Amino acid sequence: MAMTLEQYAEFLTTRDLVWPMPPPPRPPKARPKLTRLPDVRAVTWSVYGILLNISTGQLLFEHPDKFVMDIALDKTVQEFKMWGSMTRKPGQPSEYMGQIYRGVLSDLRLAPSHKEKHPELSSHRVWEEIVKKLQKKEYTYDAAFFGSMSEYCAKIAYFFHASLQGTACYPGAGQALESVHHSGLKQGLIADGQCFTFVQLHRGLAQQSCGIAADLLFDRSTRALSYEIGGRTPSERLFKQALKGLGLQPAQVLHVSARLETDLLPAKKLGMRTALFAGDKGSLQATPEQLKDHATRPDVMLTELPQIADVVGS
């Protein structure tokens, strides 16, 4: 039987592979604002830049540093033995895979978005289109090991993005999630994410020795990730999907993010309570003017994730 994506991620740790690491958090000069919110019955979280530390604070399809991008592409070509089915000309594998990759990205970005103002790409779909192109030149893979085409491309996507940007949970992420769980509150995810995002979060929490499995912290019905919805923040569809899964009124839900414009303002517009995580300059996106304006400032500001215990729960 083929490995699941989570099993594949664990399998990679048994090999002598080198992965990039996220930069250490750089706390901004900020004071927490910890207002008690007794009516809140659930907490929803963004993932990248909030629970998971990642370079640039968000997941990228293309890294601005060409050297980093070329390394990730080259590693992916070698790992999945793609070079034999690519155009063989003088040059590096990353150069030719880069041309294919950018072409597929461009085509998918131009595809109809079904009236979504903020369409999202699916990384596994990108690699599925690439694999289909390679199969025209007799490319094959071990289906018994990797699974179906969709499962195989999800594994390629995981490997590529892990080679592009390392992730790790922010300090105190596991403690914060456990405290909310033990308070009896529901939790959800409202985030720009891909098919491997929950695996990355699960692994990050395990590295912090979180005592509760990610599947128990976040019920499947309360996870609204952009690759499944087809829209990325600030699309209201993400927030409405999570609210539906939680079965609560917006005012009973607190959303936590480091991005005010794309994450907290849409939540606020729907009537949700909002908390800004100001724990890392690399992910924080909020201006002093926005924090002063009554129309945009969040209800709460956290400088450390465990401070959530001072805001919600008994």
C-alpha cells in the first residue's frame, strides 16, 4: 500500500537530506493588549507566520532569491528522477524545470477563477500538470510506493516546498493550542494553505511535544484552507466555511493572525472578534495607523502565543 503524505514526510527524515530552516523570530517593539473575551466559544488561527514560522511569513510558489529557487527545483528534479524526461540541452536541470514550472504557474493563474476575486493555486495541481508534460516523454513513477497521480504530486509538492522554505512552530504554539483545547473551546484554521500544510503543522507541534494530536485540536470540518476553497485571503469564503463548520455565530469566534489587512479585517467585517499576533517582524503586517483606527484595530494583541490563555476560556 502506498504511503500517506504524513508517512512520506516521516520517511524523508530517515534519509540524509538537508532542509532550509526558518529564520529565528524577531520580536517587534510592541506591548500586548489582553482583553478578556468571555463570550468567545472558538478560536480560529491562520497558519503561516502565526502558528508556523516560515521565511517571508507566508508560503511562496516562487522564491525571490533565484539561488534558493534553483536549489529547490534542482533537488526536486533529482529526487523524483525527472531529468531523463526533460529537454536535454547544455545547462542545469533547475534552469529547464524553472521554465516548465513558471509556464504552468502562468497557465493556471490565467485559468477561469469561477468569479473568485482572490483565486488560489493548488501546488499539487501545478506538479500534476508538470508530470503530465513529462509523461509525454515516457516519464514514469512507482505507483506502489507513491500512490495515485494526485497522491504522487502531493508528495512532490511537499518535497519542493520543504526545499524552498523550512517551517517550524513558533515558540509556545503547542502550549497555546493546548490551553484553548483544555478550556473546552473549539478551534479551527482559516488560512492560505496547501495539501501539505496540515502535515507541516502536525510535525511542528510534535517537535514541540504537544500533548494533543493535531487532528484532535482541529476537527476536519473546522479547517478552511485556501487550496480546497479555491480562494485565498481576504476571500470571505474561507471565513464563512470555517464558521459553518464551527456552528457558531461570528461574534463567538476569535480569529488570530499576524496580517491585519488580508486576515483580520475580513474576519472583523463578518462580525468575528480579532487578535493580532505581533511576535515576529518577519510575519507582522499592520501599520501604526491601522492599530489606532477604531475601524481596523483588533480586539486583542498578542506578543506571545500562550497569552491566548489570558483572553479566552475559563
